[in-house]
Amino acid sequence: NVSIRNCYVYDVNGAIDGQTNYNKSSGGIILVGKIYGALVQSCHVANCSVEGIRTTGDRAMAARSKDIIIDNNLIEYIYGDGIVMSGVTGGSKITHNTVYKACMNTGSENYAGIWTIGSLNTLVAYNEVYGMTGGGANDGVAFDADGYDTNSVTDGDIFEYNYSHDNNGGFMLFMNQSKNIKVRYNVSVNDIGTTRLKKLFLIEKTTYDSREIYNNVFYIKNPTASLFNVMNGVSSGKPYATFSNNIFYTTSTISSLSTQADNGLKFNNNCLFPSSTFTSLNWGTTVRNNNFYEDPVFVNPIGGNGLDAAKGYDVGSGSAALNAGIFISNNGGVDFAGNALPLGNPDVGAFQHAVVANAGSSLADAYVRNGTYASTNYGTTADLVIKSDATSYARKAYAKFDIAMITTPKVSSAKLKMYVAGVNTAPQRTINIYTTSTTSWLENSINWNNAPMDTVLVGKISVSGIGLQTVDVTSAINRLLTGTDRKVSFLFLNTAAASSTNDMSFSSREATANKPTLELLY
């Protein structure tokens, strides 16, 4: 339970490549040995060699650390690696960090921006890595899932919601002993430089066919030697990886897809643009399904620093990437921007568009009144009056919506929006909101005597004045979607003690403005 917070560590001058006592376990903040619980947070590490922040120690499973959190740090001007998570068994995270100008070496030793080795289920998320120009003859990638022997196996790590840009060495490395790796909802911009291998991915041959790379954006500006540079690893293996729902976009040239034609790659539902560049590549033994070549129509692809700059690589409303993805289970639930993912086919790329359907109150709404007026219909009025009062003065209201446009088994959000058009002099009243199982009532015939009361409480609102009231009815709508009825009926009722001054009214669908709305997001 060690915490290192708000520290400024700078000008640590360890031995570098080729010098006596060179060791990758030196640098800014180094966690050594078997540690159960450590937090490195909000620190600034600058001008250090060899490393920025890392763990180190025996990678044998019994000797590994766990619950190591490296969060919200600025690491800049680092000779070697920016952040390394080495020898951890679970509960570890590298989140919300900025790595700038790591991998400053010019020699042959290999370094990366953020990487894991001998790691089990580490989360690498919401990091920004940029401005790296070195990293050795082969490396210099923004991210790396490493592992080269039994003790250093990296298993189950997730790289998500990261933004890398303007790096020379590529986006990611998979070493031969990395397996069950997920790389999803990241944005990579200009990560192929103008020197050395000019690759996007560096992949060692492996026997593990369990790397999933999906819903990322790869925006390439410079000439590319090969998207996938394959290196030796397990001689009997292949550079296995499955790419789904990604956008590969280049403004330059690509000489080859992979340095090994028999590549073990799978490509499903990716957007590859421009068509002329990608269709001319030798795809070798790559298994391809449902890929397409239309312009994804990015909204503002100008790049820049900060995670918000990555949002320019969302796609526009007319993009062919919308709804074009293949469904992937256990996908993290949200996109790069935090938008909920659908239960059906997602968009291609790192961003999910929101389908908003305003069901309106197009079917019916009305209020009803008891006592002497119990058989009277009020379906044509511009107000929906609600009041708890004596017999002949009490009123309750109903609104019915059609949700037949929803074809998914669930919605991610449902908001009932009702506008309070008037209130009496009581300072406050609570309105209970229910669904009714009976949805067959009609606006021009509903009255107190025949109004449905087979109800389920879904929410409450406190009303003290005029204005919009919004109620989350997501659970109610999703419960309804498990059946076959695609109409939803709401009852609005004041259950407080009788009062001559607690009445209020919503605008009805007959009102000239502020009509009831059911807003569905899916």
C-alpha cells in the first residue's frame, strides 16, 4: 500500500546504451520487487534515463506484484521507455497518463512509450503518447504487449481509449508470448515516421491466435513500408491477429500489407481508404470478410494534443462506417468518447453514433377526473391536469407512446420529457409516474371509469414551478422490449393528501409547444 503522489522527479542521469552499469531498471520512479498495492499518481517525471516510470522484479507468477496503479502522470523527455508494467498478476492499471518524447535514444536498444510484460489482465487506458522519434532499430512503438518466455507471458491485457500521435516507430508491438490481448477504441494518428521500419504494427510470430484489435482508427500520413512488420518469434507460429471494425486511412502510400505473405491475419468489417491503395496490396493468406473502401468522412481530422483532439476522427452523419461493424461481445460497453455501445452491430471506428428517436406523444394523451365527471373525456385539451383532491376534483393524466421504431433488444437510454405548463399555489407536489400494462385505451374515450390502473411505478418528480421535467425510464422501456407490445402507457398521479391548491398541468400533444416526448437512445 505504497503511494507516490504529486512528486516532481527530474534530471536522473542513469547509464545509457553501451555505458558501464547500463540497466533498464534505472530512471525516474522505479518500483522494485514484489509489491502488493502501489499508487503512482499525478507525478511529473522529466529528463530521466533510462526509464520514466516502471515496475521491475522477478516475473515468475509467485513472485509478481499486484494492484499497481500508474495514473495521471506526465512523463516527458525520457531516454528509454515511458511507462513499463512488468511482473504483475492482476488489478494493475496504466491510466490517464501523458507520455511525451520518450524513446529519445538513437542507438540500437529497443524502447516503447507504454508497455506491459509478464502481465496478467492489466488495463492500459486513456493515455496519450506522442512525440517519440527513437526507440531502437525495431521498436519505438506507442504501445507494446510483450513477452518472450514462460515467465514473461502477458495474458489478458486490455489497451483501450488511448490516443497516440506523431510518433516515428508505429502504433503497437505484439511479442510472441502475448495472448488474449484486446486493443480497442484507440485513435492512432501519424504514428508511422519517415525513418527506420516505417511500420504500423510490429508482430512476432506466435502460436497464440488470440489478439483482437477492433474499433480503432489508424490515420496514416507518411509513406509506409508495411503495415505489419513480422519478426522472428516462435518458428512454428504466425503473426496472428484479428482486425475488426477498424478504420485504416492513409493520405500517402503503402508499399506492402505485411512482410510475410503467410500472415495469419484476419480482417472483418474494416474500412480501408482509399480503395486504390488497399486493393492493390498483396493480402497473401489474410482471411477477409465484409471490408469496405468508402471514405469514412471524418468530422475534423486535424490532430493535435490532448484526448479531445482525437474526437476529430469521429465520422460524419453520412459515413459508410455507421452500423457497419460486426458485433463483438465483452466490448467494454462504451466508445472512445464514453458513448454507450449498442447491443447490435456497432459503427466502424473508435466512435459510436447515437440514434435518438423522439417517439413523441403521437398516439394519445389525456387527463381524467373522478366523481361527477368520471365518465367525461378530456382527450382534446391542451393540458394534462393532475390533482389530489376531494371527489369530483381529483385528476390524473395518461400519455401513450409508440416505440415500434426500436428494433434492438434494449435501448441505452430512455428519457420521458414532460413540460410543466402551470402550477397552483401549493409550493411543491410530488408526481408518481407509472407504466400501465393496458395500452389499448384511446384518447377520445378514456375517462376515470375505464382508465387502466394495472401499474408499475417507474419514477417520481417533484414539481414546484413551470419548466421541463425529465425522467429516466430506461428500465421500463427495456422491460417492455422483452415482450411483443410496442406501445408504452404512462400514468401520472399525485398520491398526497387532498388539497385545493396542489394541482398542476403538463402540456399535452394538443398544445402549440413543449409537447410530451419520449427520447430513446440506442
